[in-house]
Amino acid sequence: MPSRPTPPPGEFLYLLAADQEDFLAACEDLLPADIAEGLNDLPTEAGVRVLAALPFDLAVQVVDESLLEKRDHLFEQLPDHVAIPLIQAMSADQQVGLFRELRESDRARLLHVLDAPTRNQLKLLMSYPRQSAGGLMTTEFVSVPDTWTALDVRLHVAREGSGKETVYAIYVHDQEQRLERVLSLREVVMADSQTLVTRIGDGRKPVTVGPTVDREEVARTISKYNLLAIPVVDDVNHVLGIVTVDDVIDALVSEQTEDVQKFGGMAAIEESYLDIGFLRMVRKRAGWLSALFLGEMLTATAMGHFEHEISRAVVLALFIPLIISSGGNSGSQATSLIIRALALNEVTLADWWRVAVRELPAGLTLGGILGVIGLIRVETWQRFGWYDYGPHHGLVALTVALALIGVVLFGSLAGSMLPFVLRRAGFDPASASAPFVATLVDVTGLIIYFTVGYIVLRGTLL
Amino acid sequence: MPSRPTPPPGEFLYLLAADQEDFLAACEDLLPADIAEGLNDLPTEAGVRVLAALPFDLAVQVVDESLLEKRDHLFEQLPDHVAIPLIQAMSADQQVGLFRELRESDRARLLHVLDAPTRNQLKLLMSYPRQSAGGLMTTEFVSVPDTWTALDVRLHVAREGSGKETVYAIYVHDQEQRLERVLSLREVVMADSQTLVTRIGDGRKPVTVGPTVDREEVARTISKYNLLAIPVVDDVNHVLGIVTVDDVIDALVSEQTEDVQKFGGMAAIEESYLDIGFLRMVRKRAGWLSALFLGEMLTATAMGHFEHEISRAVVLALFIPLIISSGGNSGSQATSLIIRALALNEVTLADWWRVAVRELPAGLTLGGILGVIGLIRVETWQRFGWYDYGPHHGLVALTVALALIGVVLFGSLAGSMLPFVLRRAGFDPASASAPFVATLVDVTGLIIYFTVGYIVLRGTLL
């Protein structure tokens, strides 16, 4: 366990009610993230009182924490003379986050009382899509002209550093404000005082992203090049803002949650499980569940076509769940492999046929393994008298084994191709959820099973 | 798209074969991560030639890249006079990574020729579990005594900074080498030259982790406090090493891959999809698939008990796939929600009953919705003559509807409780894969369905 405990919920409130001084003393040893977490457990009115009682600098850090939930509710209730200075002191990316959460009416009201530069910047940043580099970026970065020396930069950082999101990446621009190179503070600290910034570092072209690049791509780039921040530039290489590594981690964690939930077959839920309203949660789940149910109804239709066969050979019905679930399982394996490979860029759209060429023998092998197990299962039960599959038990076992090979092969192919089809059609491949694949494979699985049965058992059972 | 293209595979090799000078010129504008990615696409022998031809400093950065695959194969083939200096110049955490990958024989051989300090440190670091803070940490950090001034630290960083993993977090220790506080380089640069380090910063207790803390917990702590690095300390607060944010991102991405694959019902695969050997991939998939298949065999046993009912009312068989898959889908939704909530600490083990209390009405509501749709389906088909469910179609529809409520309720409860059970038993809750839950729910779903059928249809169809 990490050594910093989270304050027990309510501690703040208790201290605040008891004695203002005790309260401030208690806060002194807490980090902003701890206070934010503590606030999450308090009712809004109590949170508002805590925020108003905190020293201003600490309050700014607390509202700047992305893990602070219901920030919008807090700001809706804070008096303007507390709220406005806090908002103006927040970092630009968190301002944007807050204004996106606020109700329309509060947004208009608060925007109106902000000073003009903050307001204009906010409007600009909010014009970018929420999950893009532009929507994640902040505008407080260190930018210096290419005529400066290392000493100039050090003095600048010492003077202006406190207002910047990060001072560890320093952006050098030319006379037309175009990004020329990116230095690390380490390089600047290690350089001789009189060295020109254009002579520091390795002089390689900086890694940048455009404002419309998706957050997953931003995360991938930051992580690939081990950056602490990445500049977001326009067409002519002006730096619009920077995305820092901590925002990327937050984005990765949200993306992960979204992927797991999508893969579990439901709409993504941003709120935490115990906080989300009951009706909202049911709605998020009912949509997908009903859609899958409607798809799965095709199995009833398919089964209807085989009612005659089932009534003649009830023994066939016994293996239906076993066979269709094997198809679903192999499909879910294949789809999870390919979703991840696509997300990590290990596989691109153009590789679909390479994947198909691998899944074909993989599906046959896996189906063969299950087929043999299935064959042994039927014959063993028959031999030891644990169940009587009738006089044609050998043919029944053969039907089960052949159907398993066909169904698992189909499951592997369908499961691996579906993410490609989804991405090609412009959807997130992660929507190829396990339940979706299973539904797709169930209907086909039944048709494969009964077709195999018809061929093998014709003239005997059927 | 980010502005840095990856070099086309083979470019290196082509240039290297053509002209050594062209090759080095081409490498000059590439970042180490790009070169590492380029190497991933080359056969090992060619990669070895490229590594040996690169300028030493650049080669060190390349082998220090965690995205370099098959690093072990490269080092197995590199001549010792190239390999040894490279290893000694790598950062400690990447040395550990490399030695964990190497074959036993190569590991012993290379360990033997390393200098004693490197060897001893490596042995110590390798004694920590791979996915723990100790297994991720590096030992190149900036540590200064509490008697120094800001200027002392700045000079120290300027002198020694290049050999450190990060210089942005500075660890201040007392006379007994115990960690006293952590400063950021920003604070040090902004402080007056003569200020003592003990008077810089806010003086709050540093955030630390123990060496055995799991990497997910390390990632959570770094991300919560927006740190660039976290110190790993022993019982008496000596700093053993630090884990940096880029390692945490790598860990998060691996964890994400592992979770998606586990959730898809297979053993985690570290290699990229197109690189892993065919047999190895099939083995990873066959294990889980066979286990699920053996579990699913219980459905055949359960169905066997109802063979008599099926032969009397074949119409019941038609809805088997529809009903059991609905249970699987609702279970998979619930389990994905709870896995994520547990991973994010939104829900703890002690909250299991809160979850159960939410899933009970949620399962009933969702089951009710599907039940109504199912009822309408059967009656509509009957009414319009699209299918004939016999004279007791109303009772059949009722059976389907009631079974759906029961199965979805059971699926939601089982799916939400399984992650708790797994964590309680010491397993990763993410092992509660969609296929695992579906298998669990299938058997019970059949029993619920036929029991409901027996009650509703007794005296008519049965």
C-alpha cells in the first residue's frame, strides 16, 4: 500500500465545524489529490464550505484535480466572489473540463463574469472536440524566442515557472512564432549559461500532434517517445497548446474503462458504479441487452426450421448449448486478440488477410481439440452407461465432433474479422463485444450443427 | 496523425548495405523510439548489424527503449565487446527487463562479464517480483543531503544530470540516508541560490511506495498525485529506487492488453499478434477454451435430465439459445462493470452487498424488459401465422417471459458477485471473463427455464 492514507470521509466537515484553525492545520499535511478525494465523499453544500475555507492557493490546486468529481455542482453553488478567482487561476485544460460539465445556464453566467482573455481562450479551447488533442490541451507552456541563451531561459523559468503547467519542456520559436525545437529543462540546466537555445539539444525535428488528433493517438505518441508533454500545432507549426503526460494517463484510464464496458456488451458509463443513478444505469444496459436479444431471436427462427429434426432426434437438442457456446467462446477470444492488436497498431486494416490466414488453421486446430474432447465425452458416457444416446451413438458423437470443428472455425474467423469490418465502417473496433460476437455465432452455429447432423444422420436417425 | 513517420521497414538495412555514411545521416534525424520500431521489423541478424553500426550514445538509447522487441535475441547475437558496454550504459530498469528475457545460459554468460557494481545491483533488482514497484524501479535518481542549498543542487544536476533517469524529482535525505522530502526541479530552479533544500517546497510528507506494491497500485498512485516519478522506499525510509511515469504508462498499456485478453477468455499474450508463434498462440487459447468446454459439458448433462420434457414439448427447445444467451449477456455486462469498479477502487470488497442490492432490482428490470419483448415475439408470430407454437402458445410465451426474468436476474447477480469471489480468493477479478460467466450462467439458465416450463405447462404440454 502507498504510504499516504486518504482522509476518512467527513473528517473535513467535522474539523471545519469544530475549529477553523484545526481544519487548516489538518489540510496542511494533505496533498490536493487527497483533499479532492475527501470532497468526493461529502455532500455538495459541505464541499462548498470546505472549498471556501481553504487557503486560496490550495483551493486552486484542489479544483484543478481531475479526480474531483461533481466539480460542476460545487461551482454552481459557490458564491461568485469565490468561484471567479478560482476559475481564473485554474489551468486552461481544467477550465475547459469544468465548463463542459456545467449546466448551460451556469456556463453562460460564469463565462459572462470572467475577464476577457480567459473567456476568449476558453471559447477557443471548447471549440475542439472533447476527446481530441485540442480538447485536452492547456495553454500554459514555456515558449522562448530562438535568440535567447540558456541563462535567459533559466531566469525566465525561475520568474514565470509557477504559472505554467510544466516547465520541463521548453518550446523554442522563430520570429514568425513557428515551433523550431523543443528543449528539456534538463538540457537547459546542463548547458553553459551563454549557449544559444538553438545550439542546445540534438536539433531533431520535434514530435508534435495536430489539434484534431484523437486522445488515444496522443497517448500512444507520448508513450512511444516517453515525453512529459507534447505540443499541439496548427498547419503552420504555431504551438496552440500542450498535452501533458498526466492528462494522458487519465485519458488512458478512461479509455480502458470504456473498452472493458463496451467489450462486456454495454454503453460506456463514466460515473462510478455506486454513484450512477439506478435508472441511468439500467438504461445504459437495457439498450445493448435488448439489441442483442433481438439479434438472438434469430436463433428461435433458425431452430423453428429444424423443429422436425429435433422431434425425430431429441438427442441432438442436448448438445445445442455446448456447441453454440464453443463458437461464441472461440469468437470472443479471437475478437479480443484483434481489438488489442488494432489498438496497439500491431495490426493495421491492410493486415486483415494475414489475420484470416492465421485464424483458419488456428480455428481448425482449436475446433479439432474440442471435437475430440466432445467425441470422447459422448462415447464415454455411452460406454459406462451414464447416459443412453441410442443405437446410433457413434454417429451422434461424430456429428457433435464435426459440428464443433465447423463452429469453432467459423467463430474464430468471424470474431477476428469483425473488428476489421467495424473499423473499416468507421466504428470503434472495441464495439465488437463478446456478447455481440456470441450472438452472431449462435445463429450460424445452429445452422452448421443441424446441417452436419442432417448429412451424418440421414437414413438413420433423420 | 502525429508528424513523425516511422521509417519504412528495411530502410535501415538498405542504407547500411549501401553506404555507412548515408545510414548514419539517416539515423541522425530519427528518434530512438523510431529506430527501435524499425528494428522490430528487421530479422535479428540485420538488427544486430544496425545496432553495431549506430553511434554508441544512440545505440544505448535504442536498447533502452521498452518498445524494442526481441531485445534478448539481439543481445544473444551481439559480440561481447559491443554488448557489454551497451548493457552497462542502459538504465537499471531496462537492464533488469533484458536479463529477465534472456535465456538462462546467456544470462549467466553476460552477468559474468559485467562489472561488479552493475552485476550486484542487477541481482538485487531481479530479486523483486516482475510486476511490483521493486521490479519496475530504476536506481539512477538524484539524491542530495539536507545540508545543501538550491545552488548546490543546480550545480549537481548540471554535472550529473545526464546519467539519471529523471532530474525533475530530487530526493533529499538526512544524515541516516532516510528520505526527508521530495523537491521538483521547478522548485529548485525557482528558489534563491542560497536557500537550503529543507526550506524549499511545501514540506509535506513525500508520497512513496514499498518495493512489493503491485504495478497497478503504483500506476494508480502516480496518476492520482500527478507525479513524474515515485520513490520506492524500504521500512526505514531509505530510497531503493524510483518508478518513472513512462514505465507506468507502459505498465498501464500492458495491464490493459492483459485485461482485454483475459476478459475475452484466454491466457494473456505478451507478443504482438502477428509475431507470436502459431503453436504458442494455439496453446494459449486451447487451455481456456477446453476448460470452458468442460464446464459447458454440464449443459449436456442438464439437458439430459430434461430429454423427456423436450420430446413431449419440442417447442421448448426452440427458445433454449435465446434464453441462455440472455443470461450470459446480462452476466457479462454486470461482470465488466464490477471488474472496472474494483480496478479503479470505486468499489471495495466490503461493498459486495451494496452491489448485490443494486443488481437485484437491475436484474429484475432488465429481465422484465426482455421478458416483455419475448412475450410479444411469440404472440406476434402466432397471431400473424408466421409460426405455430401450438394450442398452448400463450403458456409457452409466459414460460419464455418468466424464464427470461429469472435467467437475467441470475446472470446479473452471478456476474456481479463473481469478481468479488475471485478477488477474495486471491485471483485477479479480471479473470471473470465474459465466456466464464456465460458458461456459469448457461447451466443454471437451462435449469431455470425447464423448471419454469414444468410449473407453467404441467397438465397441458407436459
